[in-house]
Amino acid sequence: MSTVFKKVAVVALAFGMLATSVSAQTTADLQAQIAALLAQINALQSQLSGQAGGSSSYSFTQDLTLGSKGADVTALQQFLVSKGVLTMPAGVSYGYFGALTKSALAAWQASVGITPAAGYFGPKTRAYVATVVTPTTTVSPTTTVSPTVTGTAEGTITVEAAPAPGDNPTVYAGDVDSAIFGIRIKAKESDVVVQRVKLDLGTNNAIYTKVIDKLSLWDGSTKLGEIDLSPTTVTKDSLNYYVTFSGFSVVAPKDGNKDLTVKATMMPVIDSAYVQGGTSAAVNANFLKIAASGVRAKGGSNIDLYAPTAAVPTAGRSIVAKGNLADQAKLIVSKSTASPKSAAIVSDDDGNVNDPYPTVMVVDFKAEKDVVKVTDLVVTATQFNAVESAVYLYDGSTLIGSGSFATTGANVEATISNSSGLFTIPKDTTKQMTFKVAYTGAATSATSSIINLTNAHITAEASDGTGITGARLTGSALSDTMYVALQSPVLAFVSASNSYSAPSFTGDSGTLSGSMNFTVTASGDDIYIATTTATPFTVRVVASDGAPAATSTGVSVSFAQPSNVTTATIGGATYYKIAEGQSATFNLSISISSADMIATGYYYFDVSNIAWRFGADGTAGTAVNYLDTTVWRTPDANVTKL
């Protein structure tokens, strides 16, 4: 006797022992034992299948190639998955023969010596598969061992639509086990064992010939049964079509509810006439009900109980059917909040900015409805400056691709492409990509640089390889202005504070007092910052609500000589010199009298401009007027007057 046969015999004996002791067990105990025994049987069955060398019971009847759809494709994909050569991406439905399936098939053909290993499923491959496929038999729960119930009363049941899932759930072509309907069974006077559910599918057979491929019945995460919808499994009585689930046993507790869920596996492809907005979409409306007397159960006295007395819900339940998820795929592009603000970019002495390249823009790519692959990006240098030489695309710290800028018509563009795909965005997620730029030809005067990415310059495709275009590819990203030069102060905000000292009597003035601390690093050359006598910093007082307008009138600014600097005289004025490569911290003391302010309210100070010079002769540098005033500002303070 083989080991597997012995194991099957033991399991059979266990079922026999369970049947003789059923009255001594609780419902929960028996259900747990049944589940465990069925799991053992299915495991032993898998062993037997493995000994026979089989992996599938499917009989292929047609050749398959790129673009093929349907049950044969699904079976082939499952076969390739079982052989370890195919992994279906998350969110991608079975049933469409795309590039991924072709590649996996070619790999398997090569592994077993089928030539040519071209990824075409023709007569030669079908014949080979038939020799390694052995039919299997699925073990399903039966009512041979029935759960016990508490109480000996006959019991009663009522049946209604469960609140979840709600009406009109959206389902897509190729969806597998999407919940579309809930059944609630209420038991009174006794526990009841539910053993049958009959569904009314309405009067139009298109619901199962054009839209829904399979229906399954679930108790939580346990599948009680599944029906392949066809003329042999769907019955017609008078005008209506019906399917019946049986061969299971679940308990609805006394004075409690048992909710079961109907799930649908949709056709791999749904004709446009039957999807939302199609000419025949009405087939999906109000078609699904629990048939009259469609639920059968047994109470404590082992008498059959039936409900409902009439089909429910009266109006029926609907679904919203849509095409394949790939047909719905969207890509939305936007500049990320992590994208850098305007800043100075300092080149080397030759005017070049090379590796490590500065980050100029961070872009969010959001995929909706399906997995999206991006294959090509065209980045435009919108300022048409010759300083941009190349752009580099990073996924985190990993370089994905790059392109060199060149004049294309009226634009300066760089193309980043990869026929196999630059990057993939999982369904309903956002991927953040970083754009870095190399520069050349930087000069003494700062040159502004902006890069731009629009939806018209993005090539993307859905999971089935079809392109995403038009209204399904939207958005754009425009970088902040970067200022590229041979030398510049590099600024870093540190901290700020703000407070108001109110007047002590009517007619007196209060004082709004703030402070701001930041560092200045000399990059590319020595940098000179004027002392307070030359007012190098433009500081404004700003009303939080925008009125009155921001102004520097009446604002007093003072600061002490920072450490790590020396003084120098340029054109008769005194400056603080920051040696190249060195940093200095400036601590500004800022104030304004309430007498110089038009109205009461909340105010803050910001720094909008910094003047500086560079080099031995103190040449005036390009003013730093690009500071982000949402950062370079103090907190608000409430100004009052008496």
C-alpha cells in the first residue's frame, strides 16, 4: 500500500469517526475538524497529481499568440505560473496574452527543448503540454457530515439582501471574485444549517453569455462553491434564469445572522455594448435576486426550511460593468511637494556642473485603475539657455536613464527612453521620480534655468501594452527657476521669531520685534556682504491676510559682525568678507513701530532680497531675489493699537 493511499485511508477513517461522534461536538469544533480534514485531502490530492506529473486539467483547443484573449489564455497563464516562469503583476487580470505572457512562454519552451522558443502557443507546444497534463479531481465539501445545531425546535428563517456589498458595485472585465451581492439569513428558535442558495439572474441570458463568466458563494473568506455560467449550469424557468449553489453546510446561529457573499468573475473581454454607457448596458440593471424559496436550511428538528416567500430584493440588484482595467488606466503627472525651490547652482572654474548633479525637479507619477509603464520622457529646457547639457532620471538613488539637450525646432529638449520601460507604477499608487541636470557654460552673471515635463511629452502604456493617451494621460511639472553661475552665496535658513510689545496708554506706539538667523556660504569665490550701513538685506513687514501690501518702509534692520568673517572696503563702503568655501551665520534684529503700520492685525517679517559682491574687485553679483518667502519669514504676531 502506497504512503499516499494510506494517508487517504486514514482521512476516510477520520471522517467515519467524526460522523459517529457528531452529537458530542460543538458547531465550531465540527466546522474546524471538517476544514482540517478537507485541507488534508486536497494536500494528498496534490501529492497524487505531482506523482502523475500533471499540473492542469485544461484541454487546449486553439493556438494562442499576442492579443489572444479568453479562457485558454487564462489556463496557459496558470500553467506558466505553476512552472515558475510567469509572475502576474499585482492588479493585472488573467485572460489576455501580452508581452509578459509571450516572454514567459518562450522561457518555458526553451527550458523543455521546444524550438523555436518564440513564445507562440501552436500545435507543437499544445501537443507537448498535453503529454504532461493529467486531469485532477477537486474535493468539495459535502453534507455527509452536517454541523450540529443547538435546540430541538423546528426553527424558522428569513432571508434578505445584506447591507454589504451595496447596490451598483463597479466591476471590470477580467475581474476575479469581485463581491456583487450579499445574502443575510436570520434564524429564530433554533440554529439552522444552510445547505442551498438559488439565485434569480433575471430574464436576459446576456448577463452570463456577455458579462459574467462565473459566480461563487462565500462565507467570509471561505468559498462554498463556484459555478461556470453556461447553458448547462444556468436553468430557465418560464422567463427567468437561475443558478443554484448546493453541497455545503453553514450554520446561521439562533437569533443571529449569517451573511453570505456572491462574487463574480467577469468575462475577460466585455463588448462595449454591455459596459456602462453601452447600448445594451441595461442587462446589468436590477437583474440579481435571491429566488423565491431559494434558501434551504435545516433546523433543530431536521425539517427543511425555505425562504424567502418571494424573490428579494423586489427591485433586484445591479452592477456597473466596465471594460478591462487596462482600458481605464490613467496616468496623472504633477510636481511633487518634495521638488526643490529656486536656488543658486555654482559651477566649477570651467563653468561646468557635473556629477554629483543637482536635483532640479521631483515629479509624482500617479497610476489609476491599472499598472502603468512609462517608456519615454521628453524634458524641455523652457528658458532656451545653452547652460543645460543633460538630464538624468533617478528612482530614489538609482539612475534609470538620461538624455542630452539639443535644439528641436523652437525648443531645447532631451529625450529619456527605454523600449523595455523606464519605470512601472503599481495600480492606484504614486511613484516619485527625480530629475537632475548637468550644466555647462556658466558665467559670472547668473543664468536662469527651468525644466518642464508635459503630458504631451510622456509615452506610457497599460498592463496589456496598449498606449495611454488623451484624457487618460494628464498633468505636467514645471521646475522652480535655478540660477547657474560661476560664483554665488549659498543660503540656508536657520530660525526666526516674532513678538509684539503693546503700548501702555492711548496714543503711544507699540513695537513689532523679530529676529532671523541664516547662514551664507561663499561658493566659487570670496563673497562680500555690506554692513548695516548699506542695507544688504531687504526685509518687509507683511500682513498675514494680504492687506495692507507688504512693505519695507519703516522696517529697521541691524546685525552684528558674524564670526568667521573679515572686513573690507569697496567703493568707500564697508563689507563683511566671507572667504571662498567658508560660511558665516547672520543674526538679524528687525523691528517696526506700530505708528508706521496702517492697521491692526497679524503681521510677520520676511527677507525678499539679498545684495552681495564677489572677487577681489568687489563686482556686484546677481541679487538673490528668489528666496521662498514661505520659509524665509518669522511667525505671525498680533499688532494692536490704543
